[in-house]
Amino acid sequence: MTALIERHGRCVHWLGEPGEGDAERQRDIDWGMCQSCPGTDANLAALKKKYRGQTSVMNALQALDERVEPMGREEAKRFCATTRKPEWAK
């Protein structure tokens, strides 16, 4: 569960990063989104189902936005297949 919360936070972070007008920065953002966003919504839904009877866990999960992925699964696969790892991340 902790891993999902951290990945969810990274996804939200990358979604909020400005990259317009800076192609290199936009590539960094795209790569970050592709590393952290895919599957986040489905994983959150699965955890909510699994822990629905545990109040403390549900409180933590309820604090997360249910829909953070910027595109559908197939579109994300196509988009992320074209992104490249930036030099700083190698």
C-alpha cells in the first residue's frame, strides 16, 4: 500500500509540472509520468476493495484522488513506448 501511495504522489507531481515551451523538460515530465502513472487508478481501486473493512487503511486511501492517470491504458502504452529515459535518470 505504501508503494502505491508513493507512486500516486509521484504521478500527481509529474502531472503538475510545467513543461510547455521547453522540449527537454517536457520529455523529462513525459518519462516521469510513464514511470509513475500507469495502473495507478486500477491499483487504488483494488486496494480500496481489499481493505474496505479497515478504517485506518481506508482513511489513507480515501485521501488519494481516484482518477489521476492522464490517459487510458492503451493510449498510455502507445505514448510511453515512445518516451526515452532522460540523461539525468540513467
